[in-house]
Amino acid sequence: MRGAKVDGVRQSRCAGLRPVRGLGPVTERNGLPLSVGISGANVHDSQALIPLVQGIPPVRSRRGRRRRRPDKLHGDKGYDYDHLRRWLRGRGITPRIARKGTDSSQRLGRHRWTIERTMAWLAGCRRLHRRYERKADHFLAFTSIACTLICYRRLTN
């Protein structure tokens, strides 16, 4: 099996088959995508968190300097690893990640619906829903265009 790296996230490829995708966005509180990445379906979500957080661009705030990082990061149990929590705290981000075996998934639902809604918006783009591109770079480019359109539509309303 061969692999290629796209934005630091490993993209798996089988001989002669299309790469399998895993799409992971980082959104702000209202569901606007800030950073998006793709990976193989056999890659665990926790391996894609660091490149996704590093890909968040500076966001203009109402007053003062542009914010380069979020205050908090909500995640499900797939991101419950000590090294990820330490990395986030080292960057000044408070991790709000459900713990395996102790925390209920019900409390996370208050914040998870924004990600699910963003995924539904991305699924509305036929080119992303049906993966027509064989190359991961092309798929990532169309995903970025779709995220740009989502932001444009939301901000003009």
C-alpha cells in the first residue's frame, strides 16, 4: 500500500483503486468551516487533529488583534488522548473532549449539531457527495471551494 501526504494528513491508496476519503472540518460556533482536511478511511481521527488545528487561519475580531486560535475545542471520544490534550493546552486552547468510558455522548450533542450541519452542507455539493476525482489534491481543492461557498452564503444573509 502506498500513501501520499495532503496538508499533513495521510491519504491512503490501494493499487488501482480510488483513495478512500475521510472528511474532517473544524468549524466555529455557528458552523462556518475554518479548516478542512481529508484522509483515508483507515486513518484514525486523532491523527488528523493537529494538522486541522494548525490550518485554522487568523480570524478578525471586533476589537484588537486577529485571533490566531480558538479558546475552546469541542471533540468526541475519538480525540481523547493525553498527547492531544497536552498539545492543545500548550497552544492555549482549552480541550472540551469527552472522556472514554466516563462521559456520556448526550452532553456533546449540544455542540456536535454544528459539525453535523456543516457536513450536511458539504454533502449537498454533488461533486463531493459522489467522489469523482481520483487525485486527493483535486478533491481537497473542490472541498475548499465548497467551504468558501458555504461561508459566502452564510455571511451574505
